[in-house]
Amino acid sequence: MYYLSSRKKKLAKKLFFMALTAVSIVIGVTVLTALMLGYSFNFNGTEGHVERIGILQVDSKPNGAEVYLNNQRHSTNTRARIAPIEGDYNLRIQKENYRTWQKQVKVKGGEITWVAYPRLIPNKLSPQSVLDLPKTLADALPSGSSRRYALLENATNPTVNIAFIDRDTPEFKSVSMPDSSYDKAGLGNFKLYLWSGNERYVVLKHIRANNPIEWLILDTEKPEESVNINQAFGIDNINEVVFGDYGGSQLYALIDGKVRNLDISNKTISSPFIDNVNNFSLYGDGYILFVQDNPNSKTRKFGYIRKGFKEPRIIKTLPLEAGKKAFMDVDKYYDRFYFLVSNGNQAWLYGSKSLFYGLPSDNKNDRLDLSEISKFSMNQEIISVNVTENGQLATVQDGKSFSTYNLESTLQSSTQIKPNASGEAQKLRYLDTYMLWGDNNGTLRTYEFDGENQNDLLPVIAKFDATISPSGKYLYCINKNSSGDYQFVRIQLLDI
């Protein structure tokens, strides 16, 4: 009988264990890769099978709400983490004393689906008046963070009542433009226009008959240092202004179709960044987003420019539709920029290549490589476009409806807007990133970004804006009492 030598035995064992190790590694890597891709093995039933799972992260305001998936109660309340197999689900969130929230959600294998935005509405809403206002109330404007709310109680008097609504008991302060800071001889009507980022300054428009608009910066801390922009820079025909910095010392203005920078502190004005501008806005660190009309070539250009650029960066060129509105917005979602442009009744959403830095410069070698993500065709002329600050949602409005493309789910939705008292077109306004509001025949109605979970909340005078306090506890708006006088009211949304 033949026997392996001791040396050969050792070599055979070594080769066996090496092969076993290699097979184990291959199996382990395969299993780990499958798990990373969302695959798992289902042992239920007589025959097991492989299936893909995803992660569903669910939260709500307030949290602690029950979570149901296809009518099956999940073991934990919001904030909840669920790992279902991929597919479409009916997600329901409910909490005692609050209206039920529900929506169809798609779970993708190997991916996280976030549903962290639901704002639950209390069953009982009792409006509370926090300030009685006169019948002459002319305008109202919340600040960007909703810590302040400006009230202009008379159109012919630039006195502004500031409500501090970042506390349980609002406080009020009245401030006025100095008499010498505006044209009293040609007195017209005043209108609130814009808050600065630090919420110290409020821009007012003084609209005068047969005279250019006066643009006024009211310093709410030191009213005596308020500024008349027209007088300070010796310019008229200002069509639009935007604060260029958080502190309110820089302005960008549209003057005779040209965008210029106004340095409030030094009283200096820049040369034009670009001309023939239809409208503009700011993005990020000094980027000027613009729509430029070129009557000679009958084209309309969408692009951006900033200090230091030798020429503007053009995103899209479209035919000029005389008399038709056009808009542009941009924001970043993960590592890509998304541009939303509209012209007349149509809008397009474009995505850039992966960019971990800011918007590309004016160097043509610094490429954007845009691709069309979605197209919007509206029944009416578009009046607003918006890419949310987190970059996830692109929304287009035409006054009768709105359409939203969700970059996370890659789904596009379209929603009809409930009619206001006059039946006229209306622009919905944002209460937060995921919720808009409008006038439903005299009642404040909320819409989620995809039109789901609509709720009527309380009577509202929709020409004055509504806002949610920074804590999310209260919603503030303007309505009227039984005597027909205006009142500043709030409802409580959270029990905190």
C-alpha cells in the first residue's frame, strides 16, 4: 500500500486550507457585497429565497408618532428605522390629537429612503390674537429665519412695528424712517420689500406718482442711521434690490437693466456686471443668477456671473418670447448642481457633472457638462421657479397648479391649487422646505411639495404672508376679527 510522505501530507493540508480560505473569502465578499447592495436571504416558508431590502428612515414633527407600513404597526415610533424589501408601500403616521398623515412611498433595494419631513397638524386649532391691528394695515413681512415679523400699519407712514416671534410671548417694537430720509413733498405709498440676513435692516419701497421709486433701508436698531438708497448713490430707476451679504452692508441692484453692486458702508457703486437683464437673484458666495433678453438676436440667455469673471457663464439660450416671463434658480444636491430655468409655459431642470467645489468659473475648460433631468409643460404662464436650499426639490408654479421634481425619488408630481376667493392665479409660498401654503377661499391651506396631505388650517388674509416660528411651535398670520379689524394671530402646532 502506498502512503503519502509526511512532507507531502503537510503540503496537501496546506493546499486544502488555502483553498478553503480562498473559498471562504470569496463567499464572505459575495455575501458582504450582496448585503451592501441590499440583498438578504428570506428563511420564511418551506423554500428560502434571496430578496433586496432597503432602509426607510421615518420622522415627524412632533416625533413619537406611530408608524404603519401597509397597515402593519412598526415596533418603534418616530424616529423609526425600517428595513423592508424593495417595493411600493403605504406609509401612515398617526399620533393622538393630531391628524393622520399618509403617503405612498417607494423603497429601493440597497438605498436609504428618507421621510423625515411630515408635519402633523393638530385636530384642534384655536387661533389666538397676539396683536390688534388697524383697518389701515398695509403690509406684513416675516424675516428669513422667521424670528421677526414686520407690520406696516399705514401705507402713507414708514413706521414699522417689529414683532419678535422667536419666543412664547411675542414682543413688539415700533421704528420709523427719519423724516429727512424720504420725499415728504411727493408722498406716496410705502411697501415692505426685504429683510437683511441678520434681521437688522428692512428695505421699503416708496412708490410715488410720476416719480421714480424711492428705496429705503430702515435700520431697526438705529433708525437715525437709515439710508435712502437713491439719495446715497444719486441714482433713480432702480427696479430690484437684493442684499449681497448677511450683515446688510452690500446690495445688488437692477438699474436700467444693469446689475451693479452697491456698497452701503463706503457709498460706492460698481460697474455693471451684466446688462439687458430681465430679472436676477443671488446664489452662494456672490454668484449673480440672471435672465438676459437680447432683442437684436431675439434670444433669452440664462446664466451666472460674479466678481472676477471676465464674461458671464451661459447655462441655456432660448428664443425670446416677447412679454413672457422667465426665471432661473440653482442649488446643489450631494455633489451635483441643478439648474431650473423657465420660459413662458415651459421649464427645464438640468444637472451638472459631479462637482465637489463651487460653480465653475468663466474658464471654458472648467466644464459643467449639463444633462436634462426633467421638463415641465404648464397650462398657464409660469410665475415662479424654485430649487429648495437642500437641492432636493425643483418646483414650478403657474398660478393655477404646481409641479415638483424630487431628485431623491426621481418622481415628478403635478397638483391643482385650490381657488382663492377671487378665483385669480396665486403664487403659493413656503412655510418650510417641504410645505407650501395658499388661499383656499379665505382659508389658509397647506400643501406638501408633491401635493399630498393638504390641510385647511384657519382663516387668513392671504395678501399678508404667513410663517412658522423657528421652534415650529406656532404658525403666525393675519386675519380679521368679527368687527372687520385686522389682527395678528397664531395657532399652536406643537406641544412643546
